[in-house]
Amino acid sequence: MRLRLVVPLIVVLAASSATAADLTSKMIMALDVNPAAVALWAAGNDPPDGESAFAADARWTAAVQGAQALQAKGKLLQSPGIAREGAWSTFAEIMTQVGAEGEIAARAKDPEKAFEIGGRLYDACNGCHKTYVPRTPGA
Ligand code: HEC
């Protein structure tokens, strides 16, 4: 019984130590970039009604961590085997730099700055998707 609880943990640890080449852009997006961006965007939004001080702290902490993840994943997206031809690395680098600014804003708990940075973050996501992600009609 004890062992059963340990095994999934090992699987999770093994997955998180996978090298860049093991990961596809899709996995990086779904597992890391998207939740990180959502956390940073939440810092620029109005707080939920009646948010407690504890919940506010957690939201800002998540925003700092999200901003850090965006910096790391922006670099990862620029690494050999993942980076693509053209403007790919420019968009990925913008994500890294915006993430660095987002970290400063989230540490300062500055919602206006986080909102402005969140807009530029969205432009980086959207720019790369428009260039590299084929769209199906109606999507
Ligand atoms: C350097 C290019 C690049 C940047 C920057 C980028 N993306 Fe992506 N994203 C992609 C590509 C390529 C795919 C398609 C992956 C596939 O389906 O193979 C994708 C797919 C996604 C998906 C769908 C994942 C899935 O499960 O199918 C989400 C969600 C996503 N991106 C979110 C974001 C967000 C949020 C940002 C900005 C914070 C962002 N992306 C920035 C290249 C990028």
C-alpha cells in the first residue's frame, strides 16, 4: 500500500527532469506556458470579490512563479530541437523578457503594471500562434 503511493511520485519527478528534446512545444504549452500565463494575467485582473489577504498573497505568489516559468520556458523554446525557423525565437524571447518584467511587477504587487505586461504577453503568444499554429475554420 505504501509503495503504491510512492510510485506515481517517482513518475512525476522523472517527467519533470525530461530534457528539452524530450518535450514537444505542445506539452510545454499545455503543462507550463498556459498555466503560467493564466497566473500572471490574474495579477493584472481585478481581484475576486471578497478576496482574503491570504488568498491575495497566494495569487501574487502564483503570479511570481508564473512569471518565472515564462522566462524559463521562453528560453527552452529557443533551444535546439525545439526552436523553429523564422520569428519563432523572437516571440519566445519576448515571452522571456515580458516574464522578467512580470516577475518584478508581481513582486511589487502592482496590478496596473501587471495588466500592461499581460497585454504584451498576450501579443507574444498570439504572434507565435498566428505564425506557427495552423488554424482550422471556425477555431
Ligand atoms: C515561440 C512560439 C510560441 C509562443 C511564444 C507561445 N506559443 Fe503556445 N503554441 C505554440 C505552438 C507551436 C503550439 C501548437 C503545438 C502543437 O499542437 O503542436 C502552441 C499551442 C498552444 C496551446 C495549445 C496546447 C494544446 O494542448 O494543444 C496553448 C494553450 C498555448 N499554446 C498557450 C500559449 C500561451 C498562453 C502563450 C503565451 C503566454 C503561448 N502559448 C506562447 C507556440 C508558441
